[in-house]
Amino acid sequence: MSWNATEMTDVSDLALIRLHFTGRVFETLDQLEMSSLETAAELYVNYETYGLQLENSLFENPSLTLVQNVPNPWNNTTELKFFTDKDDQLSINVFDVTGKRLISQQDFYSAGWHSITFDAIQFPARGIYYIELSNKETTLRNKMILVK
């Protein structure tokens, strides 16, 4: 099949194009968009034109999401982002490689995206640290590297 073919081909039972994007940082997927700057985003079926739209199915059933801190590795400050789908009591803990808890905070967060900034002065030395985000149902962990 060609875009300039003179004969029609019945493709009503076929998915002509399926794009699947897998991102390591969830929230950056919202930057994907279809653009009609060069050509219209359209689908042609039986001589009819249909507009196309990108659907972002970022979360199937999110309850709690922990995004990797940025930047990582870091030397002065780093930002940790997380998402909760409901108003909830959350615990945020940071451990060193020996398992010693260096930071522990519990707070009530409303549904949505939130961020916390860590400063290098909160940590005793450069190295690897583990971030733990949890509520009553879920515990998530990430690793961050301080290179001060």
C-alpha cells in the first residue's frame, strides 16, 4: 500500500499503525503530541476522512507512583516527584547503603503530583542512597547517587 496508490485497499480490520512508547519517567510522556504542522493528522477509510488523536494511557490503575529523582547523580540539590491517586498519608524515608534511616517524614498529601527537594547538606557523605515512598498498601523504592 502506498500513500499515492490509485487502487483502494480494504484495511477496515487492520491496525495500520500502532505506536507504543515506554518511558522511564512517567510524567514526561505528557510531552508527546500529534502535530499537524507539516500535514494533517488524518485517517482515510472508504473515501472518508477521520481526524486522529493521541490518547495517553499513562496509568492503567495508579495508586502510588515514584519517579526517579532529577538530576541523578546529583551534587547540590535533587527533586523527587511522586503521584498519589487519592488523598493519603504517605511516608518518605531515605536510607544509606547500610540501611540506616537518614530522613523520615510522614505527611498527608492530596491526590495528584507532588515533589520534594533534597539538599546535599542533609546527607553525611557522597554515595548511594535509597528512597522509600509508602502508604498502607504499597511501598516503592528508588536509588539516588550523591556525588558532592
